[in-house]
Amino acid sequence: LNRANLLSLVDNREYYTTESMKGVAKPAYEKVLEVMLANNDGGKHDKNIIIAYNFLGSYYAVLYGKTKKAEDKDDAGRYFQKILEIDSGNAQAQQMLKSLKIKY
């Protein structure tokens, strides 16, 4: 997770300076999810899983903002919905779904 978080700083800097994102952290967060979801007995990794889902949802939301491709919107929505499956009161995920005009 630490590697993914560091790489997300690169993506965030790029987004704030160019309003685009290459997604250098995307593979690292996908690996985080693979490992943590397989070992999440009792929800012990829920907090970190939410961090990964949030990055991936945000990544696809940024792509959707640029491409307007339905699959990017759907991918973003899927990750934010997964956050709500873990934490139904997560305001950030709710706001992102609302801004994408996806019901939750």
C-alpha cells in the first residue's frame, strides 16, 4: 500500500498541473486489492481497501471527464459503489456517485 500511495502522489501532481492522469499508481492499487481482498478476514483491511477503491474510482472519474466514455464512468461508479458496500455512510463515495449521476 505504501508504494501505491507514493505513486498516487505522482498521479495527483500530474492531475493538478495538467488535469490529466497517466495512472502510474493504478497497477499498484490493483495489486493491493488482490492481496488485501484475499486476506480480509473480519474486515481487517477495510480501511486500506477503501483507499484503493477510492484511488481507482477517482482515476476512472478523471478519465471519464476527459473521454466521456461510458465504460470509464461505469468503472468509476463500480469502485465507489464498492466503497459503499464496506462503508454505507462514506460521504466521499456518495458525492462522487452523485457527481457522476449514478444512483446509490
